[in-house]
Amino acid sequence: MIRIMIAEDHHLVRAALKAFIQQEDDVTIVGEAADGQETLQITERLSPDILILDIGMPKLNGIEILRRITELKLNTRVIILTMYSDSSFIKRSFQYGAKGYLLKNSVSEELLMAIRAVYRGEIFLSSAISRFILDDFLQYHGKTDSPEAFDSLSPREVEVLQLIAEGHTNSVIAQMLFISTKTVDKHRANLITKLNVRDTAGLIRLAIKNKLVLLE
């Protein structure tokens, strides 16, 4: 039996995915999550075989979740299920350990094919991804881009930056991350220095540019 977890912030989409997958005899849904922090916590606790993960998750985006799962050396294999076909998302997803990448507008039997393929240890790419995007990924597979200031941020700094860009106050961020407001202030100051911006607006612009938050 393939144990599946679904991480999707839209309740109706999550419910539809759950209903679709549960029709199959060889798969079972063991967990679901509506934001990035919850996704990571439940994945660590349940260790599902497959995590179906959206990129545009609140509190902690899908790319960062992938990065954390890889760093924690969890056995869960991740299939990205998203509306974004941008080649940068595809490359970053696979660089951080994704085993599958599907577009939401192509979800049907393809999702079941992806689940079973990834469970067998294979890589699965949606047929809706255009050839030139796939070629672009394969050309740079295994390589990393030149170091930039954004890439030097710690996982906690990335987390704080996303929450700032989502509009949360320091006190709310402190509550979410179980740290003090003073620590959030310190992270904010460090981010401004590391990213060479003047203020919070500059941080938000960089968060959007690096796709920590997605403008829908």
C-alpha cells in the first residue's frame, strides 16, 4: 500500500485530490496539510511514502519544504503538483530533491502514474511540460547557479523572509515560529544587511523576485 500525504492550501482542491486518489486500491491517504509549516511537521511525524506538494504554500513555500526534507534525510519522496510551468521552478524543485513534477491542469490518470512511478524510484515529469523547458532542465541538471546573497540565507532566515513578505507582523511571526519578537527583529535586520536593501519593502520585492511568495 502506497502511503500518500497531500499538501495543498486550497481546501476544495485538496478534497478533490483526496477523493480521486482514494478510488485506487493500492494507495491510501495518511495525512494532509494546508500550509508549509504544517506540511513539514506532519511529514516528519508520519513519514509518508509520497508527498504531493504545491509550490505556492503559505508560511513555508514548497521549494523550501523540499529543501528541508532533503536536509533532514526523510524517506518521503516528493511530487510537485502546481500551476507553474516556469523552468526555474522545475530546476529548483529537482535540485532540492523532487521526484516528480506535474501541472494541475493535467491532473487525471497522470497523477496516478506519477505516484506509482515515483514509488518505484523513477522520475516523473508531466507531459504538459513543454520540450524546451525539459531540455533546459536536463542541460543544467546537477549544476548549481553561481552563489548569490539570497542563496546564502539560512533556512530560518528564508522562513522569516517569507512570513514578512506575506504581511505578518513581528509579533505574529514570533508566535508562529515559537521565538521572541527580539529574535524576529534580529532576523529582519540581518536580512536587510545580507540582501543589501534599505527596508521591509526591499525585502518583499526580493521575496517576490525569488518566488518565496507568488502573485496569483
